[in-house]
Amino acid sequence: MSSLFSSILRFAVDKKFKTPNYNVALIIPIYSYMKIIKKQHLKLV
């Protein structure tokens, strides 16, 4: 789980330097990560 998060952070940092609007580049992977957590949470319940 932590490896997934670190890879998403690495992706976000990579996008940050390539995209002028780096806020969007950070929000998109974090948002998708939150959706993954919600899915896993629903599976656990």
C-alpha cells in the first residue's frame, strides 16, 4: 500500500516539473489514490 502511495507521489513530482500547472498534476494522482482507498474500504466492510 505504501509502495503504491510512493509511486503516486513520484508520478506527481515528475508531473510537477513537466506541467506548468503543477497543482493539477498533484491533485489528479491524489484524487485517484483516494478513490482506490474508498474501493478497498468498501471491500473490507
